[in-house]
Amino acid sequence: MKDLTITLDHHPGSLAAMGDALGRAGVSIEGGGAWVVNGQGAAHFLFEDGAAARSALEAAGIQVLDEREVLIQKLNQSQSGQLGKLTRRMAQAGVNIEVLYSDHQNQLILVVDDLSKGRAVSEAWSREQAGGSR
């Protein structure tokens, strides 16, 4: 899975144009979000095929700033404090979380500055959760 950092014009229809371009290319969005920062539209969206998404967007004149691999983590929604515990582990490992959102399966999507260290933390967390350790 790939996270794309996308710049959008801040006017009605920009997000629709993005969705239309992806739809014409047969590319589905798996998660993400969009917002306005200093008068400019900014978005992070998750794609199964980042290259196809990037190609479709750029062909439509939509600027893609970055394409990055993500970490995907399922949190136990019935246990409070999961986000704090996982992100504290990332911090202790020296991993900076640059983007965080959910996908359509309610999984946590993380874009981090050190994918290798982040992956090690994420995999250890998953093993512990599967084993019942908290």
C-alpha cells in the first residue's frame, strides 16, 4: 500500500476532479483524508497501486508531492489507550510519525520517517497483541 501526498486547489470541485480522475483510471482509494492548510488543499490518500494513482492524478493536472510506503496496524478498539501505547513505542524507537489516518477496514495507517525501525515496532506490537500481551 502507498500513501500519496496530494496538493489540491482550494475551491469547489477540486476533490471531485481528483475522484473523477481516479475513477476514470479504475483506481480505488483505500483510506485517507483532505484538509486546508494556509489556503491550500492538502491530502493524503492510501492506494493499493500508488503508481497507477499517481499516473492518473498527474495526467489530470493534479500535483502529487510524494509517494511512500505505509505501516498498517490494527488496534484493539475495545481497549482504551492503544494509540498512545503504540505511538509511545514508535517514539521510544526514535520513529517520527509524519502522517496518521484510518483506512476503510478501520486499520491505522502510519507514514513514518524511518520505515525499517517503524516496521520493527509495528511487527513486535502485532505479535504481542496476537499473543494476548498488553
